[in-house]
Amino acid sequence: MSVAIIGVSTTKFGELWGTSPRALAREAVFGAMKDARIAPKEIQALFVGNMLSGILGGQEHLGAFFSEELGLRVPAFRIEGACASGGLALHSAVGSILSGQHETVVVLGIEKMTDHKPEDVAAALMAAGSQEERSSGATFPGLYAFLARAHMEAFGTTVQDLAVVAVKNHFHASLNTNAQFRNTITKEQVLASSKIADPLRLLDCSPVSDGAAALIITSNRRQATGNRRSVTIAASAVATDTLGLAQRESLLELKATKKSSKEAYRQAGVDPGDIDVAEVHDCFTIAEILAIEDLGFAGKGKAAAELERGEYTLNKAKKLVVNPSGGLKGCGHPVGATGVKQVVELVEQLRMDAGDRQVIGVRVGLAHNVGGSGATAVVHILKRA
């Protein structure tokens, strides 16, 4: 049995103060249904990826909440895995199809963050950290700053190297009409921006965002083969590491990324060199450098130099383009929606529908979604049908 994506949609990401979660969900899900050319009655289950609705919005029962709002009287589930909630929702949906429980389902990733005070959002996000980290007053910029410092000490990585990631992803986002930031930036602007957690500056950090994205996936051969725009999910893999950094064997890698990608490559029958386009979890600029290395695209300590040469930049890369959507840094990071948006981007790339940010000759794409500081990693590999 194979699983195909037959419909995709994403809202604009950004500070959407005038748009409710209900409206975001309707736009994304009905957009995906329209893209798939199916009616609501053909949907058999709903999987919602979300992290913060309970803490910030006071609403935990999102499966039933959005099932009612969307008029879908089907089994509905809310999946939470910090910033990997969207990827986990898709993984759970794939499992439900492969088990034979369902045939056609919708995956919704959604988050509404900007209606709340920055300090409340920062505290809510730290619910994904360990008790030790929270008690010490750590934030995620601080935790990823530890990872950056370790990488700098081991491999000579510099703040200039980190800035290259931000510049690349803002350039890609400038070509994405749904991105939160459509302005290009320079390395000098990154380095001149305010320090958040040394060595990370403001422009090294992904923003607080609102947004939603949706997928229609199916095992129905008629629906998949009849839809020439369908894309095959060749692999779906998850791995878990310790919640806190202090318990890790090494700060030079995210072990969950390495484990989940190894399993995904096995499932898909590919290796890192076969990937044409990747959406990776660049919550901070150091996170993209780690991802490129941990996913096997570059040797350990080699990613920064390759980024500087333009190896992963649209229209410059010889093989692999990373984060053509703009990534979390440029496109925005509504945490529950990110993992689903990454897959929407890959589908558009594989359909050759990505417009100005289209990667030429795409056949295989990879999405990498991380929860917390690497406690959870989800990897999906997609192929052109």
C-alpha cells in the first residue's frame, strides 16, 4: 500500500491579528480539499498538529473543535510534539492509512501566537524544555546558543557563517508570497542586529508567527492516479532524544535527526545524495547548519563553508536547495503549522508549481521537523508520483 498527497494548501504566515484560528483552519483545509478536488464527505479522519492552544488559548480539545468548525463528523485527533507537532500529525495520519484504519484523511497544522505577550509566548515555548532548563531561566535562543558555541569551538564556525543562513533564507522568502518576511537582508544587517543569546542575534532567530497549512493524503488508487498532481510519501520516520541538553552525549549533533533520517532513507530506498530539495528546521541559523550535517548533506563541520559558497541557494546550488520556502527564518514559524507547511512546499516543488522559487529537475524532497532543542525529529521523504 502506498500513501499519496493529493491536496495541499497554506495560509499566509505572519502577524495575523485580524484572523482567528477558525478562519485559518477553514482557509487551509478547504483550500487543500479544493486542490484535491474532493468533497468533505470523502474525508475519514482529521489530524491536527498544534503545540500552544492549551497554554495560550485555553482550548485543548482541538480535534473536536476543528472537526465541528470544518463540518467534518469524523474521528479527530490533536497531536502535540512541540515544534514538531505538524510533522508528527502527518506521521500519525500516514500510520492510520498504512494500518488500514482510514483511506483518505486531512492533516492540519495550525498555530496562533501573536495575540499574546512576547514573554508569555517565550514561557509557553519553554514547556518543550526540561524542568532543569526552565528552572535555570533558559529560553530556546539560549539553548541553541549553547549548540552554536559548541559548534564554534569544535569546527571554527563564526557569526559570519551563521549570518549566511539568514541571508539565504530571506532571499528565498522574498520569492514566497505566503512568507512572513519578504525582504532580503545582508550579512552586515544580521551582524548589526541586537544580541538575543550570544552568539545568536535577532536576525539569527525565527519569528513568532500565526498560520495554518493542510494536506489531503490517501491510499485510494483512483484518487491518486486520477490526480496527476499527486505526490508519493516514500518515507515517514520519527526519533526521540533526551528532553534537555545536559543529558546529551554531544552538543555537536541532534541525534534524533540522524536516527530519523537514517530510517527515512532506508524506507525510501534513497541516500542523502538523491535529495533534490529539502525543507529543514532552521528555528535558529545554527539549527540549519546542524541539520545539513546531521541529514548527511555535508560532513560534520563542513556545512558552513558550503553555505558560504552558495551550495544550498536557489539558482546557485549544484545539486541540493535547502529551504526554498524561506524556512522558519524567512517564511515564519507558527510552531504547529511548520511541519505541514514544509511538506506543502515540497509538494509544490515536486509538481513544478513553486513559481519564482522553483528548483529545477526536482524528483525527491525531504522535510525535517524538530521539536524543542532536538528531543523529537520527524523526517518525511516525498517523490514525484
